[in-house]
Amino acid sequence: MRNKLTEKKERLSPFIYKNPSISMFSLKQIILLSVQVLMLVLTKSYDAFFVVLTSFFASIIVSLLNIFLYKNPFYTNSTFIIHGLLIGMLLPESYPLLTVFLLTFSILFLEKFFYFDSVNSWVNVACFTILIAWFIGRDFFPPFLVTKDVLALKNPSSYMIQNGIFPVYGFDSKITAFLNGTIFSLLKVNLPTGYISILWDSHSVIPAFRFNLITIISSIILFSEENYLLNIIRALFIVVYALLVRLFFPLMNGGAFNQGDILLALFSSGSLFFAVFVINWYGIYPMTIMGKILYGIIGGVTAFFIVGCGTSPIGMVYTVLICNIVNLIIRLFEEKNKESKISRLVSVAADNGEL
């Protein structure tokens, strides 16, 4: 009886989806981004919250126009909402709200209704919007938090914690002591006080740079349910960037080899946030496995040379936009390779008299 019910179900459901649909994946991204927005409210970061709310409201208006004019399905509208949340999360909390609304609305509206006639363009629209915002109001963005002298130190983040650049929570010392006495003692390493605070909330004026622990949890949720081939890009991006920072960054600034501060690189500049929510945006990555591997490696190398050891307010935006251009080149070679394979197959079939 059970086998018959199973067979009947399979007949009624001829298509089996190995990966979540775009609409479902978009909904998960919106929920995970909303958790970070909620954290802004819980931490009483109301200026940052209103910036995100303003960009979100602008994206909603564009989405409603899209529904009214084109009657498009849900997932095409969800991309507008995600872009709106990303733009707000990547803007400084002091950015003027009217400018946030006009900029978000204009870029999203032009991208959909005047330039591209598809769900996704070749460039990440959120990053492009932040780049425009950077040129319009550079003074609202924070400066690099590290100086040339600090870059040569073994642990710049420890220096910044000790000098109050990164605030330390009261619970930090207790959690750090517990971890050092249990997990890290087995690894024979010692975690300095302050890193737990950076992991929980770095207090950056750019919301996307703040809640690294929530970003890590979000990555676990998304990575576990997404195509592993897309996770190759994220993994290589982070690993290559972290290794280059660890091995070579201090050496380039008068320091020692293999003494780079990986935690500072990953917990500032929004490195984790971009790896989770931005680098794999629909349509801006290669299609083949080798293309994805190359794309992830180039992304990590680009981040190393632009962002450095971290604390950059705009470096990751430039990294993603450069990767978008690289993707066009990779996709061009992929298309040529595909056409070449098809031509060879047609030629072989003709020689064998199969055509």
C-alpha cells in the first residue's frame, strides 16, 4: 500500500528539485538580513536602523511598480527587497535619509525599467549603489582604522582593542577564559580578550560590518541548503584572502612573514558579510566548476590587495565590482569553450554519418 502511494506521489510530482527555488532562497536571505536589522533595534542603533528602513522602503516602492507594470512573479520582486536591505546595511548610519531614499530608488528603478530587462544584471546593483554613495558623500564613510605603524604589528587588532578602538563587553573576559581553558587549550593557542566582543558587535558605523556572529550563523544556514558548487566560490574567497593576509600582509609593511591578523581581516570591512550575502549574487558568477574556482581565487586575491588586513569602509565593494568584470571575461571563455565542444560533437557525428 505504501509503495503504491509513493508511486502515485511521484507521478503527481514529475519534477524533483535538488536545490531550493530562487524564491525560497531569496526569502531565506530576507529573513537572515532582517535578523541583523532587528539587532540594530535591540542595540538601540536607531540611526543605522532608519537608514536601512529608508532603503528598504525605496526598494518596496520599486517592487510595487514592477508588479503593477510587468506582473512579474514573487522572486523578481524579492531581489529588489534584498537589494534594498543590502544597500541600507552597507551605508554608514550618518548618511542623509533623503539621499538614501533617492539613491536607492533611482538605481533600482533605472536598473529594472530602463537598462536591463531581466531579473539580474551583470553587476551587483547594491555594490554599484554604494559606490555612487561613496562618491557623493565620502565624508560620511569611516576612515581606515589602522595606520602604517600599526600594520607592521603582529596583532593589529589587539592593539586596537587595548586602545579602545574596538569596545570590549563585560562578558568578553569570562567567555574568553572559558574557551582558553577548554577548546583552545587543546589546540595550544590562547585567544586574547576582546575578540569575542568584535565577533558579537564591532560597533562599526556601517551595520553590515557589525554582527559577525550572526553572519557566521547565517552562512551555516545558507551553505547547508545551497548548491555546493556555489559554496566553492565563498570558501575559496575567504580561504585565499585569509591565507594571503596571514602570510604576506605584515611582510609588505615592514613586519614578519606569516604573522598577519586573520581575525581582523575577517571581522572588519564586512568580509564575512560580503562572502555570505554578496559575492554569489544571482547571475554574477561563472557557470563551470573551473570558472567558479578561478572566480573565488581571484576574489580572494583582489580583496587582499584592496582591503588589506581589514577596516576598509569601501574595499569589499570595489572587490565585488572587479569580480563582476572578471566574471564577464570568464563567461566569455566558457561560452567559446561550449561552442567549440558543440562544433566538435557535430563534426564527429557528421563523420560517423549520424547527421
